[in-house]
Amino acid sequence: MTVINKSMFPLSTGINNIMGIKQRYDKLQTQLASGLKASNLGEMGTDRYFDLALRQRIANIESYQGNIKTVNLRLNVLDNTISRLNVIEADSRASTMSGAGGQDSLNFETTPTLAAARFDEVLTLMNVDIAGRYMFGGSRTESKPVADPYDVLNGSGTRAGFKQVMGERRLADLGTSHLGRLTVGAATDTVTLAEDGTHPFGLKLAQISTTSANIATTPAAGAPPSLTVQFGATLPIVGETVTISFTLPDGSEESITMTASADAAEEGAFEIGADANATAANFQVALQASVQKLAEGKMVAASSYAAADNFFFGQGETPMRVDGPPYDTATGLVAGTPTNTVFWYKGEDSANPRTSVTSKVGQGTTVAYGVQANEAGLVGLVRSLAAMAAQIFPQSDPTSADRYAAMTSRNTSRLADSATASGSIEVIAVEMGLAKATAGAVGERHTDHKAQLGNMLDTIEQAPSEEVAMELLALKTRLEASYQTTALLSQLSLVNYLK
């Protein structure tokens, strides 16, 4: 007799298989809904190590991209500001070129006014900030790097501004007799021109020469230096000259030429007297007048720029002013202090401004983009504008024309383009452009690399919907068949068999 029992029908095994298929079916449904292969790291198996590594690298790239975005924003602001400063420099240079701006009477009024307006704009631009971060103070970004333009020019309380410092320097350079701290003396047939002491002020004797064989000259020597002009028994003839050159307070050179004449009606001429003594006396009078004209005209302009160089200190410098009072007999300079002098610049004073502000934009790539308002090109622009802005050229002042010509000449020279000098506006613009280009190139590499890493991460994490759907359909068919087979087997009995 045939025995039918459960060993012939392994229902438990079939049910277990069905449950396995059902679990896989449920997981595929979850993958299809979420688009992910796993809902947690544990379900990823060994792929989780690669997943974590890829995510860390992507996070690093995103961090660098955030830095690049911030750097680009700051560099855009710096680029616009520096471009404007460059335009101001060019306009200031053009406005003081020979023949620019119309008649002298008009220029006397408009040139200082324009310089003052540009000075105000330049200092305002140097205080530009992004969300409270100031851009022209190097690494010192939390406060304005440049003082208020009005205070810089006019002072604040007990602290002297540029106009006061410039006035003190003017007194020190002119001296009590307005001869540029020189003395002119005559003894018999010899005229002596000497500095009144050993100090940095006034006119400094440089060279002397003559076209006359009847005039003996001795070059500047001694301490303090002096030179002499001696007339002999044979007098000079009309048209022969004596030329004396001087070094002015700003380091520039000027000279005066004294011409022998039958009368002293012409400027710079000395009358040939009856003898050597009389000629020497006439030469002394004419020389003193010429020295005074030089001192009150061109030297005062040079004095203004010397004061600007001392007041608007650059990298590694401190503000200097005349050690006085009294000022017209002063013999030295003294460092200004925050209590008696307005410090125009209050930012970082690094020898290498670019490296004072850096940002890491990639693995091993750092962009340096620090800028300081006291760099050579920027401080040069400030000095030139301030020196001109502080001037007054009254029509009634006979020295106005000479001072104006000397000021504009120096202004044009000082603001000349310098495409290679370290710290010039042009060089700063180029270096900012290079920093922006570097950040942009690295940013493009980051974008490409992040896309590649993202594709690799998708391969690990993402569940392709097409494949999941196909597998779901296949499992559904198998599951339905398994259900039907199991149902039939579960109903199998001797009674049903006999039927």
C-alpha cells in the first residue's frame, strides 16, 4: 500500500523560498520608490567604505568651491575698486599736464578743488567693505583701514592733519629770511652762499659753474656746506653766466643762472660794477633775489610734497613732522604720535601685502589676494592728491604761477604709469587678475572632478529604475507561480488524490 505523508510535500521549504522572494520583492519596491539601493550603510556591505570615501572627497570639493565663491566675490570688488583708482590716477595726471584745463586763473581755482574731491573719493574707496570685512587693510579686516578724509586733511581735536604738518614744513624750509635756509654774504670781491646749518630743510647746495674766465668759483664744501663766487681785477663781460644748482626738499633738482649785464633790469641779471667789489655787491643783491624767488616758488611746492611723503607713510614707515615750535629755525624731524597726529592708515603693515590674506581653493593650491592702502602706488596717489588739494594760489600772490607750475609738474611726474614697479596700481590690478584666474581654473577642475565622483557614487548608491522594474516583474511572476504551486500542494491529501 502506498503511503502519502508530508515528507513528499516539503511545504516548509517552499514557504521559506516564497518568503525569501517576498523579501526581495519588498526590497525592490523600496528601491523603486526611493531610487536607492540601500536605506542605510549596513545594507551596503563592503561598498560602504567606498561610499564614505567618495562622500568625503565631494565634501572637500564643495568646501573649496565655497572658498572660491567667496574669493571671487572679494576679487570682483577689489577689481572694480582698483580700476576706479587707476582711472582717478589717469585723470589727475591728465588734468595737470601742461596746457590742460584752460587759463592759469581758472586752473588756480579748479585744480586744488578737483584734487580735494578725488582725494575724498580715493580714501572712501579704500574703506570699501563686504559684509563688514574691509578690503584695503591687509589681514586687519575688522575696522576701516583709512581715516576720515576730512580729518586727514584738517586734523581732529589736538591731532594735526596734513595741512598743519605741511604748513610747519613750509616754515622750516623757507626759514626766517625766506631764502630756503641759505645765507648770502659778500666780503670785498667775494660772495658766499651757505646753508644755515646741518638739517634736512630748505635748499641744499649742489653744484656751481661759470662761463666766465674772470669769475672764480669754489664748489660747496664744509659743514654746513658753502660755496663762493669771486670776481677779479678783470671783470666779466656781458652775457657771461654763473649757474648754481640746488637740491630741493623732495629730492628734485633746480638751478638758477645769474647773467652779467650792463644793468640789473632783467630778472636773474647782475650789473657789472666799476670794479670787483662793486660787481660782487651787485651779484649778492641779484643772487639773493633769485634765491628768494626760487625758495618762495618752486621750493615751496617741493616742500609740500616732502611733507606729503612724511605724513602719508608707506610700508614700514611712520609719520614724521617738523620738530618744533619754532618751525622756521627747526633742525630736525620727529615721529608723530597717535595723540598729536592723525594717522591716515590704520591697517596691517605687512612687507608682502598679498600673503596677508590667503584662501585655500584646492588641495595644495592657495590664492593670495591681500591689499594694503599704504602700498607704493596707492600711497603715491594719496600723496599727490593731498599735496595739490592743500594748495592755495591767490591771483594777487606773485609766487602763485611758479608754485602752480612746480606743483603740476611734480604731480604729472609722480602719477606717471608704472607697469612694473612693485605695489603700483597697475601691478596690483595684474596680481588680482592672476589670483582670480587661478581661482577660476581650480574651480573648473573641481566641477569636473565632482561630476566624476558623483557618477561613481551614483553607481554605488543609486538603483537603476529600469533594472529594478524588470526584476520586480520577474519576481512577481515567480511569486505568483510559487503561490499557486504551494496552494495546490497544501491541499494534497489521500481523499483528494483518490478523487
